[in-house]
Amino acid sequence: MTADAGQPSVRGTAPDLFNKFQPLIDQRAALLAGGITDPFNLVMERVESPTVAICNGRRTILLGTYNYMGMTFDPDVIAAGKRALDEFGSGTTGSRVLNGTYQGHRECEDALREFYAMDHAMVFSTGYQANLGIISTMAGKDDYVVLDIDSHASIYDGCALGNAQIVPFRHNDVDALEKRLKRLPAEAGKLVVLEGVYSMLGDIAPLKEMVAVSKAAGAMVLVDEAHSMGFIGEHGRGVAEAQGVIDDVDFIIGTFSKSVGTVGGFCVSNHPKFEILRLVCRPYVFTASLPPSVVATAATSIAKLMSGGAKRTHLLENSKRLHGGLKDLGFKLGTDEPQSAIIAVIMPDLERGAAMWEALLHEGLYVNLARPPATPQGMTLLRCSLCAEHSTEQVGEILGMFEAAGRKVGVI
Ligand SMILES: Cc1ncc(COP(=O)(O)O)c(C=O)c1O
């Protein structure tokens, strides 16, 4: 294209579109200038098991993965993946609605239907896309999405994509939810979106009460059980199962990137019209389907999670042991009691949070450093997520590392 000599050039006057990130660029530079390891750029050089990796050349206990049920190294899961790779190749190169539905995708959806004892299951390429797809497709411009203010980014992005009216309510506050619902026009379409476990503090939602007030207001209910699937509930179906309301929930969203131990997302439902979503849900239609090896590992893992009772019991014991131990050491925690596999250790500020994160890494422990905007109320957290494969001895080791690092940094 040739330049139009008659038009004044805008070059040089238009702002650099990166300018809006300057405060973050400055904050990050200041943090790294202090000589701290970049907490958001750690490389796992080798992964030995669900609980141990080699980072910076040294053995590191992993306490910051979403590998709640430790399925990533399960021999049956790995064998299924290898078999699918050999028999079906490395990828589908197509959308689910064209050439991207293989036998394995069907089997994976069958495994989900069986796991949840529900009529319908739809697999997406990630959990993020499952929320994006279901929320944007179900709630359009004139509909309302009533959501907990601490909802995951994928939930907010789903509302934005569908252009729905967003009505947030205070975190885990049943009365606030009910008040918001009562203010909405009776004839308007309403979707209430909740999470079973909130990933930053590891607290669970009062789903029983929330589902009841939502249904009384005529709303449909979606529950994201990303952080509870596999672990919470008698069959590992999540908080809705544990609180006895799973049959009243219209959509359950989940992910394969946590307890299932691979990548992918899904929605299960008993709604009789559910299958139409396969034709109208853009994040399902307009993207390639998961590789055959991934759906094979997911299906095998999901089937094994159905008999994961012993692992669930051990994970619960680990959670109690770590929560109690950290509390005894004097750390401030996100919840008074352990509620899930996530235990959040609240840091006084980002600087000390980053220093503590690094001190733990030197001790041989990896946790997640979480900070705003991902965290509620501007908090900096060290998020610990336990795995069913952590041994009792490892939990003891972890507590010793927290004590040493906490004293070094001066947070206890
Ligand atoms: C509550 C919640 N929903 C959805 C997702 C997205 O899952 P995925 O990693 O499969 O995209 C996450 C991931 O962190 C999550 O925490």
C-alpha cells in the first residue's frame, strides 16, 4: 500500500498500545531488581511424579499444581494415551462438528455421563472454553447472569462474549444473591453462576441455599466444579453432590486440567434440549477438538476416579494435617478450617509474598504466588494445593520448609 501524501500521518502521535501495561511493567521490574527469582516464569526441568519435579537443578516438592488426585503418572492413563497416539495419530485437525469427533471423544463423553450419572456431556478443548461457550450461548444480550463477585475469569469472559447483563453479588453471600435475584424483571432470562470451590482461598460455596434461592426465582443454575471434581462428594462429583443439590443444577462445568490430570473441559447436564448446544456454541464449534491421546487419558482417568475413595480419604487427611500445621506455626490462612485441597496462606504484601515464595523454593518447595487481580480484595497469597499422592512424610517436610522460610522472611 502506498502512503497518501494528502493525509497527515498519524505515526508518532498514536499511543503505543502497550502503554496501558506500564504500571505492571514497572512493578515487575522493581520486584526483579531486588534480585528475586521470577515467580511467574519457573521452569520444571524434569517431572518425576505428581509431587516431585526438578527445578533449577534441584529436587522440589510440588505443592502448587492442580493435580489433586495425582492421575498424571497413573500407568493405565499413560498406557491409554500411548495407545491412542499409535492408533489415531497426534491430532484431529478439525472441529468436533466436522472431522474432529473420533471414537475417543465419544468414549470420553460416555465416561463423563457415567461419572456424573447425567444424560448429556459435551467435551471442550479447555475448561476456560467450556465456561466461555456455555455461558455465552445460554445467556444473551437481554438475559442476566447473576454471579459471585470472586468468579473465575472464564466466567466473566463468558458473560462478556454473550453480552449478557452481569449482576455480581458478594462472595458466598446467600442473602445478597437472593436480593439481586428479586430485583430482576420476573420475565427476564436468568442464569446463576456459582463455583463449588473458590480457587484462591479454597473455600466452598453454600450451594444448598444458593441453588434453592435461585430456583425459587426461576433462574437456571450453572456450577463450576473445577476444583472439587474427583475429591469432594461421595462419588467425587463435587460440592453440589456433597450438599445434595446436584439434581437441581442445570449445568455442571469442569476441567480435565485438575483432578483428571490432562487438558480439556466439559459441561454435563440433564436438560432435554442440551444437545442443540453442539450446533450453536461457538467456542465448541469454531476450534479444533482435543487430540486422541488427550481424550483417551481423560476417559481412563475419569473411569478410575469413580473408585477413588481411598485417595479422597488420604487427600482429606493431608488437607487437615497441612492446615492445622500451618495454623500452629502462626500463618494466616484463607479459611478457618480446611474446606478443600487448596490452602491459601495470606501474605502481608506482594514484596514479602514474593520473598516467601522464593525462600520456599530454596527450601525445595513449589507453591503458587497469587496476587491481584486474580485474588479477592487485593490480597497476595501463597496458594498450596495438595495432591492425593503427597505422603504423610512429605506433608511433614512441607511444614518444616514453611517454618524455615517463614522465620527467614519474618512472616511468622
Ligand atoms: C474455577 C475455574 N474454572 C475454569 C478454569 C479453566 O480451566 P482450564 O485450565 O481447563 O482452562 C479454571 C482454571 O484455573 C478454574 O479455576
